[in-house]
Amino acid sequence: MDAPVNGRLGRIARDGIVVAMALVLGAPAILARDSPAVQQQQEQNGESFQRSFPMSSGGTLEVENRKGTIHVTGSDTNQVVVSVHKIFTGGTDKDRQEWMTETKVSFDSMPSHLSVRVDYPDWNCMFCVNLDDEVDLTIAVPRQTNVELDGNRPDMAISSIDGSIRISSNRSAIAIKSTSGAIRIETNRGDVRLSDVAIQGRLDLTSNRAEAVIEAKSLAGYADLETERGSIVVRMPTTMGVNLDYVGGRRASFHCDFPVTTSENGAELNDVSGKVGQDGAHIEGAINQGGARMTLRTERGSISLEKGS
């Protein structure tokens, strides 16, 4: 009876050793599969993923994405959360998988700075029909964050930020809402909408063939607004005081809801509207006894100062 029992025990022991060795030998593969680097690569190749980074108050978020969306929202947090969604339609499954793999989203993180960059593959899809290939970025940041966005055609939106904002774009729709700080925008074509913004420092807008509407609740600093052929509408509180400096070409138009006290002789202009003369126009004076400097320039566009609610 002893021999059979010992035989069974021996086989059990040998089987246990084999299993243990298999686990040990397989451990590197398991660790590699679960390592952060491998996980991040798997995320990059997929359709959607999310990354989080610490960010100190007053830090800077820099984003570059030439199409898709860049939506940034401030909240009471101490980190940046980036949600990435890749979109590819109009090609074959093989085209889609290749595009997902070759489209990269890179991150460069420091405690006071985060850079997010989208790199698209340089390729032509010969048999794609109604191709749509873009990356949508939805980013949550600490409320006191400076934001810098750069893109060719992405839809850009920023809200609930207490920090400076800089945007460089072409053919992008831009929406900024409920912010406090400086704003600087350079854009060519596309709509610009600023609502419920408190300007601290400077408000700069340089545009061409763009339609801009600015609803400012305060202006503590100065504003320089310029459009080549587009339109700019500024709505401000009825009691806001500014020192106005408008220059328009002979094909420009200007309208102002506010009486303007001119600098030359102290006269008050109550009707400042309509097209200007052949040589253009230069109107300089005070609104509501003066205040922040507001410089307005257009060659062939339209500019309007309106009373806000």
C-alpha cells in the first residue's frame, strides 16, 4: 500500500513543481503586459482613453491639435484630466486600424506645465469615401490655469478659467465663456464668441474674415481689436468707461450705442454710426468719462459697440 501512495505523492509534487516553474517563467510576460508603458501603447492604438496629470495652481496647459475639438473646462481640482477620442470613418477596417495606430497623442508633463500634442499620419487614403479623421480632446483643469491653444480647424471652447488665454487658429470656431484674465486671439475665418468674460490685463483680437461677438462684463486693462474684412461686435455694460480710439478705412463701417466725448474740443458725438468718408475715419474720445483704453481697427470690415444687458 505504501508504494502506490508514494507514487501518487511523487506525481503531485512533480506536477506542483512544473506549475510553479511555468508561473515563474511566465511572470515577465505578465509584468510586461501590465506595465504602464504597454498599457499606454494599447491606449494609443485604441479609440478612446484618458490620462491624468498633477497641476499646480497658476500652471499652464498647452494644446496643439489641427482638427477635431479642444474643449477645456476649469474646476476645483488639482490635476488635469485629458479625455481622448479618436474618430475615423469612411475607409476600410484596415485603414481605420492603421490610422488609429499611427495617430499619436503625446504628453509632456511638469508640475507647472502640461503639453498635449496630436500628430496625425501623413498619408492619403485613396479609396476612402466621405473621410472623417480627427481627434477630440476634452480636458478638465484647475480653475486657475493659463491655457494656450494652437490648431488649424478644431472646434475650440474654454470655460470657467481664471487665467490668461492665448489662441492661434485658422478656420476654427472659438467660444470662451465665464473666464477671468487676459485673452489673446489670432484667427483667420471662423466665428469667435466671448461671453461673460472679465478682462484682467489685455484683450487682443486679430482676425480676418471672422465674425466676432464679445460680451465683456468688465475691462481692467486695455483692448486692441482688429479685423481686416470681418465683423466685431462688442457688448459692454452701460456704465463701463473706455477711452476709444477707432480707425477705419473708407470701406469700413462703425456703430456706437454710446455718446463719445471727443478729445479735440470736448464735443459730444451722440450719433456715431454708418459708413465713413472716402478717406476713412478716426474717432478718438471718451465713453462714460473714460477708462480702459480700447483701440479698434478695420480696413474693410464692420465694428459695433453696443449696450449689453
